[in-house]
Amino acid sequence: METTKLSSKGQVIIPKHIRESHHWDTGLELQVIEFAGGILLKPNAPFEKTNLSDVAGCLQYTGPRKSDEDIQKVMKQAAKKAWRDRN
């Protein structure tokens, strides 16, 4: 368990290895959620919550239908690339 101090301005330093493991960069907005045992810091969602019906109209694809196999192949390629590029 790590400890940190609260500054006179109410600031808390989150240890570097924790920020890096969560990919938290300078300027990230965090929600401060209070509960009985203390507080929870949680990154703000980058986008507002929406329903599929609110955004589905913007998905105007006019090409040929993709097969499930084509979609799986592309997803595997993307996952492999993300794994290689993670650092």
C-alpha cells in the first residue's frame, strides 16, 4: 500500500506507476466519488452516454455486406496490432 499527502491546496499526487498503469496523462478529468470507506477516483467518460437509436443514423455504409468471417478477421488483426503497439 502506498501513501501520499494532501497539500494545503487540496491536491494529491497519484504515484507515477499507478498513473502509467491506468494510462492517465496530464489534464485527465477524474470523477471524485465519495462512499463510506473513502473516495474513488474514476476517469470521466470521453463522450456522453447515448442510445444506439441516437447515433445509428450516422452509420451510413453503402458498400457490400461484410460476412461474420471478414469482421472476425479484421478484429483479430486490430487486436494483434493493439497488443504490439501497447507501449
